[in-house]
Amino acid sequence: MRDLMAQIITPGASDEERRQTARDMREMISPKNMGRYRDVIDYIDIRHLLPSVEVPCLLCHSTGDRMQPVEQGQIFAKGLPNARLITYESNNHLMTRNDPEWPRLERDVTAFLFAHS
């Protein structure tokens, strides 16, 4: 199951990176808690809280994300009063360093942190 989740989370990763993701998941979360986590993520609706978030938010979302569709990032960006959504042409939910979009993500996050520190 962890191998399958690693393929969904990082489909563009190398075999070794996916194996590492699966190992990391094994250390971070039990199968039972993973099921609980997915239930919460899949069924929680916090849209009513978004307008009260006052801090600047950077939303980074891959257009081909199979875990959370890019439309969910767009919903958050519309609901947060001080948000910026940046999309990346990637299939990875968690972008890896070998992803062609990694340098752009790194630049965007660094610029956001510099602008808001």
C-alpha cells in the first residue's frame, strides 16, 4: 500500500525516490492512521474559515496532482484574502528535486519567504 501511495504522491520521482517516500511513510504513520488521515482530508470542509486567515499564503499546486486536484488549490486561493496560487506543470503531489519544475518552485517559495519575512 505504501508503494502504491508513493507512486500516487510522486509519480515523476525516480525509483529510489519513490522507495524513500515509502520508507518515510512507514516511519511516519501506521496504516490505520493513514486511513484515518485520508478520511479527514477527504471529508473535511474548512472553506468557511478561509476568509479569517490574515497572513499571506502561498499555494503551490501541481496541475497533474492525483492526490488533490488543482481545483482544490483554486478554491483555497479564492477563499483566502491574501493568497497567491502558483501552478506547476507536474504530476507530483510532493515535488522532488528531479522534477523539471523544482527550480521554479524553489525560486517561488524563496521569493515569497523573502517578501514576507
